[in-house]
Amino acid sequence: MAHSHVLLGAGAVPAQPAVRRIAFSDLKDALSKGADDFLAMPTHAIFLCAVYPIIGLLAARLAFGYSILPLLYPLVAGFALVGPVAALGLYELSRRREAGRDTSAAHALDVLQSSSIGAIVALGLLLLAIFVLWVAFANAIYVANFGYATPTSIGAFIDEVLTTRAGWTLIVVGNAVGFLFAVAVLSISVVSFPLLLDRDVGVAVALLTSIRVVLKNPAPMAAWGVIVAGLLLLGSLPAFLGLTVVVPILAHATWHLYRKTVRSGSSPRPEMRPAQKHERHAADFPAVLFPWAK
């Protein structure tokens, strides 16, 4: 029964949300509303997305410190594949603001008490698996062109990539494969997380609905993908710090894009299950750190 709930949601039969056709003007409107949400809740957004520049800087340090410089670009670019997971709290704040409810930062974690949390975790794990697969592919492409030898320096690596046939092949093939991964993630996640926050429909229904949105709006969704990629690149330039503004605006805008593209109808809303507080004793440490501990 639990597995069925994760896949198909709380309804007696799988939900079938209606999908709308949108225009390019709707993308502009979604971005405008996303920026308005950010201006109304800037402290919350920056706090929740500060992890992005931190992750980027840590990825750079890891690459320089452990001689995996060739994977620096795939690692940073690949974080966009799991970006929808990091934006969950921002979707929730936009949802609450739209409904006229309290938008304090603490409510960004309300998703943890949602009956949709199982489906949300399952979808997050899927995106994580795609990210790991992307890094593996990127590494394989590099090895196929340059072998297993590590670059002697940053300058030598840049020179090899930009001035040799192997480097040009790496750029073309690597970006082509990365584009396919990006299209796949956009198709399955463009509205799936907001839908799971708004309705308890299960991960299978959320994935299918997201794909239906892309198929019904191929040109606007392609433009949305270009907008997201361009803004993420722009935000990454000043040491990733621009992402503290770009990511929350995109996250808030994604919620409004969901509202424009999906008509959830009579699908059941998630139930909120307040976390139960239990008395803890020092003798229970460290078992109490694990949620399955009795």
C-alpha cells in the first residue's frame, strides 16, 4: 500500500491532471511573478539557496585539491540537474504566498510533513541518480580522449582542451551528451515537484504530467530550458554568488509556471502530518539520530 501511494498518490484511482497550452508571454509572466516573490521574501530565498554557491566552491576546491580538474565543469553544470530538489522550500513559499498564508522561512520545511514526501524523495533520488550517471559519462568521454593521465596544471589543461583535436571532441561530445541529460531532466521535473507539493498524486503521475506539459508545449518549454541554462550560467560567473539571486527567482517562477500549465482538478491535496515529539534520554544516544530507531 505504501509503495502504491508513492507511485500513484492518495486517490482511489490515479489522478489525471489536465495540461494547458501556454505561450511565450506566459514564461515572461512566470519570471515576473517569480521576481516579485523573491522581492517579497528575499531573506528566506537567499538563506535557502546559499547552499548553491557553497556547493559550487566546494566542487572547485575538490577538483583542484584531488586532481579531478576535468570533472569540474561537469560537476558544476550537473548541479542544475538536481536543482529542483534544492528549490522545494521555495516552491512551498510561493504556494503559501499565492494562498495568502504565512511565508516565514520555517514553513519552507513543511514539505517534510506532507503526505507526498515519499513521492518527493523518490523523485529526488531519481534526479540524483541521473546526476551521478552524467558525471560518469563525462568522465568516460574525457578518458576516451585524453586517457587516465591527470593534467599537470590548470593552464596546461585549458590549452589541451582549446587547442587540440581531442579537446574539441571533448567539448562537442561532452556538451551534446550534457544537452540530452538536460532535456531528460527538464521533461520529467519541470512541473513534477510543484505538482507533488500541491497534490498527493504520486511520483508516476507527476512524471507523466511533466512529460505531457513538455509534449504539449515544446517550443515554450525549449525556451524555458534556454532561459534556465542562461540565467544559471550568468549567476555562476561571479564565484557562484549570483546564484543566490538567480536560483530563488527561477524556483519561484517554476511554481507559477506549474500553475499556468497544469489544472489539478479534483486531485487530493497532501495531508500535513505534524512531527511527533518524543522524550529523549542521554542513554538513547546515538540511536535517536536515526529515524527508524525505536
